[in-house]
Amino acid sequence: MITKEFKIKGIIPYKFSRPFEAEKTPKTDAEKRAYAIEGIYQTDTMLFIPPRQIKAVILTGVRLCNIKIEKSMKRAADLIKALCYIEPTEIPLENGKKQLTVSDVQLVKVPCKTKTGEMIWKYDAIIPPGWSCRFKISVHEMLEMKVIERALKEGGFLMGIGGGRPDHGRFEVLS
């Protein structure tokens, strides 16, 4: 296994994607705010990004830039999923040296369409530009670290991470 540490920095806001479905549709403004807060990846002390989102960025970079790992994209995706390990399991979000908490989240009211086509208002949970995080990627010798690094850079810049991509979550790889 080859391991390398990375630091990424958000160049546009990060938008949390909802990891669950609500039991009922929030109706009041307070319920909509609570729903947005519940969709944030968080512990008691920090906000975090799950490693699966980093893998998704790498896969996106491979697809968008036509990076050759295998003859078929399906096989390349399977190899990355199986042979690329990202730690920690909860990647802390920071701003400078400060770990971000739920108090750093901005709730932004946005219009959206329901399945029936009705326009309603909801809240998105956003972290302003300048967010960052550190993580390690370990890859099996069957994959080249420089290929994974290029895919991370290209996918992060072109598509980003989290919800609402590419309008949210784009980043640069600092190291």
C-alpha cells in the first residue's frame, strides 16, 4: 500500500447533501430549518465529510478527464472502490486551524419544485468558501498514486464534493 496525505480547500461554498429521508415533509419554517440541520454530517464537536464523498470526486475526475486506469470505466470504478482506502472515517471540516461546528453553518432559503411541480421554499446547509480538510489516501500497488492525485485535483476543481455540484463544493488540492 502507498499512502499520501492530502489537504483540500474549498474555493466555493460546500453544501451538505441530505443523508436521510424525512418521515414527513416539513411544513413550517422552523421544521424546514430543523430538517436542514439534521442533514449535516456532524458529531457533538465537529462537522465532517464522509470518505465516500472523496471517492466520488476521484471517480468523477477519472470520468471527466478520461484518465486511463482500465479499458472500461466500470472496471476503473470497481478498482478505485476496492483498492483505494480513505481515512479517517469522519474527515473533519476546518477553516484555518479551527474545526467547524454546526454554529459555522449558514442556512440559506432557496426555492425548489416538489414532485408535483409545486414551488416551495426549503433551507440548504452551507459552509462558506475557505473550508478545508485533511485526509489520507492509501492505494494498492495496482493503482498509481499519481493517477488518483490527478483525478482528485481535476474532479475537485471541475465538479466538487457534497450536494448541489458543481455550483457548490469545488475545491483545490493544496498538498
